[in-house]
Amino acid sequence: MSGAVTGRGGEGPGGGPPGAGPGRPRTAAAGSRGAGPLTGSALTFGRLSWFTALRLLVSPFLLVAGALAVLMALSTANQPLVHTRSDLYESAVTSALIVALGLFAAVTFPAIREVRYGRSPVGPLGRAGRFLAVGAGAALVGWACVAALLALDAWQYAGPVPGLVHPLSHLTPFVVVLVGPAGAMALVAWTRSYTPLLLIALVVPTYGLYTITAFDTAQSVDRVVTRVQSLALMAVDPFPVHSPGVPVLVQLYAAYLGLAVLGLVALALAATGRRASRAAALGTALVLLAGAGGTAAHGATAYTWGVPVSDRLLYGADTVSCRTREGVTYCPMPGYEPWVEQWHAVLGPVLAALPESAADDMPVVWQDSTRFDRDPAGLPPSRVVVYDVRFTDGPWWRLDILDGTARAVFGLTPLWESLCRADGQSRLLLAAWMAGLDPKSGDDDRRSRSGMFLGEYSPSQQDLEVLHVLLELPEERVSEVLRDHWEELSSPRGRTEELAGLLGIPLRGSPHESPAQRDWDRLLSGTDMAYHANPASGPVCA
Amino acid sequence: MSAETAGTGTGGAAPSPSGAPSVRIRGLVRRYGARTALDGVDLDLGPGVTGLLGRNGAGKTTLLRCLATDLEATRGEVSVLGRNPERAAERTEIRRRLGYLPQNPEFYPYFTAFGLLDYMAVLKELGGRRARHEEVRRGLRRVGLYDRRHSRVRRLSGGMRQRLGLAAALLGDPELLLLDEPTIGLDPEQRIRFRGLVSELAVHSTVVLSTHQIEDVAALCQRVLCLDGGRIIFDGTPGQLVDRARGHVWERSGHPGEGHTAWRLADGRYRVLTVAGSGRGPSPAGAPGGSGDGGLVPVEPTLEDAYLLLTGVDRDLGLEQCAR
């Protein structure tokens, strides 16, 4: 014997059995054999989990998935967005899903090892214990990957990140990543084959190839593909409304995922455990999966689009409060308070360009969510809606605020609320001018935005000609006229001719004809817009 | 008990240093549906190598699986290493001290040889990582597979896989080693190496070896058990089994004719087995026929002769027809 030998280890509780006499040489490696049955099995379980985890870490499937997840995290960071904690949460969940898919493939192999080749009793740990240890090892790897990806995000987004995230949602990616291994274990336990993995390996690339190259060529196939796609997405996230900042939604999602993962594990055990315990495991699996289904159904009906989420349901609701800056009221969601100063930085110069009396008409700037319908809770309808997503690759978020503010200040109903015409009204031209009043935006962007604004209210050819000149005038000159004639010019009674006269703009074009395409082209020349105006229709804007 | 015990009564086991047998079985019955695989087996086993002989379906594998805690007894008492395998906690403890090489072991094909043994060593609770890996390397060296430690199991030959299974069973030098057909597919050199390993281990451990390789039994076992129809029909030393055949084994130059258990040898002569009182084969009076043509010459029996006399001839298997 080449191995070192020691005296016999302990014999466990109660001393050694009569048949296993003392003094027998043992190898040094057999050190833990003296442990009691439970502690020893727990130790073996832990060691087998660790053994599995180390092997999974070098699985090519996981390496590919991990690389994809890292690319995803890096690309998210490079998206032209003002990143919020909600974005980071969504990025983490997506990355966790990619890792889960990799783990699904990687875990299939050790799971097959246990169900196909694990029949002989080679140690204290039974088949079910060994199978569970594979799952535990996969969970360790999944959690390590998620933790690494979160660390990458933390490094990428150093510094305070605004946003609305419930603490429980930090755990969500750690549960999401378990879906892959749990699914693989359940499928392998029942099929005892690589077929599920092969099917997925065929279906996923085929789906990708089809959507890229052949989508829209065969409606019947498209319907099937779309249906399967929506079912797959629903299985991952069955809730139409989803936000990490709404505790009840976070809890529902956590409950759904937790029940689904536990249900899948129980389902796997129902096919691998001892015969006596299989029925119990199957029953438990059915109860857990039914619970997951029930949770999904409840969430999908109680919290859907169109059902407003009141502020008291938001995480940190006690901090929800509106605040006023120079007469403008801002109502951010909790976590987005730092954005108030940025919003005000857009509206501040506009306020300076308007007479003091206009402050009475300034709307409330109110933040809504792209992830759920926030309940305005009694705020006046005259409000500018800003969202929790902000792109950084253009002036649009600033112009959106100006757009909404201009409509509110001049009492023009947005196109998407009701269609009306305001041709010949001075307030339409002033509102269009104000909609482009962003010193940080380029002339072309400002002209585009003003032109688009005007086009929504069926302007006349004359309106277009006056706006063309108005946009070229110094801001101070327009402000001066507004200060002196605010009441009449901002009301529906104020006319284009009046405004043109006060500003010394020569009247050109017909007040009764819609502008031709060439007129629009002239206004928008130099921009990348090719605007087609709203045809004259609807009642006169009140 | 129906067994012919040539040794020390029930089991004839050499007792362990503590005086109690490592394996103690009383009235073991194991049924698969209506079929009875083990039918009232009584047995005591102690340190040393015990060979299990018997035809296919005699119950050898079932007996080993019962000892390995892989099968539960339908009836009877089984005690392994002083513990009752029917109790979960004690079964766990038995498995900690057990090495088991099943018949036709199937291994996960994507493991390397090292990985497989490492996995087995984890399951056998062998120490920390460094000590475990040292034990794995030792195991691979023991069966001559160290140079193939990085080869995938699926790339190994059948004999190499068998050696790998043997190395897995030997991990941690178990107190009870159960080997079911361990030398299938091994080349002569490896069989000799295997015998050395088992002999070494059997100094302190109880080894049970089920095999059809009579030479292995002759070379290794201090005790032989012959099973037939789920019962032990012989329990004794190999010498005692051979003694039983003395006077019943002959050789002659020509075929002895119909009704004899005989087979042709490499030199053209025939080996003939006779059973006293069977009414078949040459009578003792005609036996000492000298060395002339057609004469029967008494020869020293081998263990194989004895085994065949015990199982094949008694059951009128018509061995002579197969041998022709």
C-alpha cells in the first residue's frame, strides 16, 4: 500500500460495532468516516455540491452563457440611457436568465450522471441526496455568477443611481438563476435523457434564425412562433405589470419564482427518490406548481395595465412628496428626487421668458412610470408627464418637458387626448415657439420640435410662415411682447395677425389654406424630419 | 440448513479480532415477485477472502446486493459490520465502510478516470481535497491506470473500466469489500495485480468475491461458498471442496461414451467426472484400468472439477454434450 496509514478513526456515536474490530489500518483520506450519520451525510452533501459546482464552472455551456451575460451587462451600460436602479434590476434579471439558460444545459450532464449512472450505493448519500447535491452545486454557481454580474454593474455604475427598487427585488436575480437548473433536473429526472437539451438546442437557434430571416413570410407560422414566444416569456414572467419598486409586485414575482423552483425540484425528486417518498414528492410538486400558477393568475388580474398603482403602494411611499421650484411644482416618484433639479433646469429658462402672470398657468410636472400606471391621485389634469426612462442621445427628454409645458400653459389639448384645430390662434404659434425653447438643443432640433407641435393643430399656411420668422427672432424680443400682451395672446381669442403685428413679422401665405408639403419642407429644411401635417379636421381648440 | 459445511459450522467464518463476524445472516429470503432468488441463507463472514461460486441465477449477485444495502431482504436477518441495514442511520454507517463493485458497472462516460474516482471518493467521504486526491492517485496507481488518469471513461477499454471500478471499490480501504465478477475483461497481468491487491486488503478486511473464474477463487479465497437455487450448497475451504472430488476425476484417451460427463483436453485426451452413487460413469471396479488405450487413469482433481461435480453433474446438466 502506498498511502499513509493511521490508526482507526472514531466509530461514531455509541462506539464501534462488534464486527468492525479496532486497530484496523485506515488510509489518511478516510478521515471523516467517524462522523455521525447525519453530520457525515451533510458533509458529503456539501462536498458533492462543491465538487459539482467546480465542474459546472468550467462547463462550456456556462462559459458561453456567462460571456453573453457579461456582454449584455456591458451593452446595457453603454445604452444611451440615464441609468436607474430599475434598469440595473432589469439588466440583472436578464443576465440571470441567460446564466440560467447556460446552467440548464450544463446541469443536464451531472443530472444524467445521477439518474442514469447513480444506481449503486457507493456512499452514505442516497440517490435523492446526490441528485439534490447537483442542484445545490448549480445553485452555488448560479449565485456566484449573479453576484459577479452585480459586482460588474456596481463597478460600471459607481456613484448614486436614482430609481425605485424594493430591497427584496435584489434577491430576484438570485432566484431567477435557479429556474434553469431546476428545470433541467425535473426534465432529466423524468425523461432520463438528453432529449430536452437537444430540443432546446435545436429550437432556440431555429427561432432566432426564423425571426431574423423569415418572419412575416408565413402568417400561420408567425402565429405559432409568436404564441410559443409569448408562452415562454409568460413562463419566465407571467405578470403584465412588473416593477422592482412596487413591493406587492416584487413579492408576487418572488412568490411565483420561489414556488416554481421548489415545485420543479419536488417534481425531480418525485422521479428519483425512494419509491415510498415519490408519491409525497409528486403531491408536493403539484401543490407548489399550482401555487405558482395561482400566484401568476392573481397577479395578472389584480395588477394589469389600466389599473392605477397608488403612491402608497410604492416602496418608500412615505417619502413621496411634491416640491416647488420657482413656482413650478414637481412630483417625482420616490428615488427620483435628484431628477427634479434636472427637470427644473429645462423649465427655468422658459419661466424667465414668460411674464410672471404665466406662472399661474404653469402645470405640475408629474412623473409616471413606464413599468406601471401611477395613480395621479387627485392632481389636476393640467400636468406635464415625465417618465422614469430618459434617453441621453438627444434633446428629446428636454423637449418633451417643454412640449407638455407649452400645451398646459397655452391650454392646448394634446393630440392623443382629442383632435382639435387651432389655426389662426396666436397661442398656437407661441406654444410651438415655446416647445422648442431649449438652449441646449440645436437649432434644427428646436425647429423640428416646433414644427411638429404646430402640425398637430391643423395650422394655416400663414401660421407656418409666421412661425418660420418667429423662430428666428431673439428670445428677448418675443418675451418683451409677451410680458405686455400675455392675456390676449395666450387666450384662444388671440390671432396670428395680432402676434405678427406686435413682433413686426410680415404676413405671408393664406390664413385659410393648409400649408403645402413644400411649406413644411422649407420650415424643416436642414433637419432630418419630413413632416406630414395633420389634415384640417376636428373642432376648434377651446 | 442445506449447505454442506466442511468447515466450522454456520459460515465457518474466521472471526474478526473482536470475535464477532463482519457479516451475519440468518434465514435470508429475497424474492423478485414470484421468483425466489435467495431462499433461507445463513452465513457468517469474517476477515479474509470468501469466494462465491454458482451458476448464473444462483443468487450470488442478489446476496452481494443485500450485503451492499442495495436490496432489502424479503425476510430474515442481516447484520453487516455489526449494523442493521434496514435502519437508515445504520445503513448509512455501513455504506461508509463498504466497497462495492457491482456486476457490469456503468460509469458516467464524460468523467476522466481521475474525475470518476474523485467523485467516488467524495461520495465515500474521503477526507479533504488534498488527501482525497492523494487517495485517488493511489487508487489509479493500484490498478495501473495512473497514466490514463486524464482519459475520459468512454475512451477506456472494457478491461480498463473494470479496473477503474475496482479502484473505486478499493477507495479508502473499506472494511467490507464486495466484488461481483471483478476480473471480467482483465488481462492476465492485471488479474495477478488484482489478486495481490485483494490479498493485501483481506488481511484486515472482509472480502466477498463472486466470480466464475475458478482460478481466482483457488488463488485468493480461504473460503468458498457455492450457491444453487438461492441456497448455499457448499461452505468450506477450497481444499475441502477439492477433497470432495478426489476419486471422481479421470482421464482417458478415447471418449468414454454417452452418459458420461467428459470434455476433450488440449492433448486429445478426455477428462471424465464421475459421481459416486449416480449410476453413471465407470464403476470403481473398472476404474483402475491402467494407462492402456481406453483405460481410465485417476487424476488429481482441480477446484473446477470439484465445482462441476457439485453443481453441474449433480443437476444432470449434460455437460458432456456441451463439451463434445
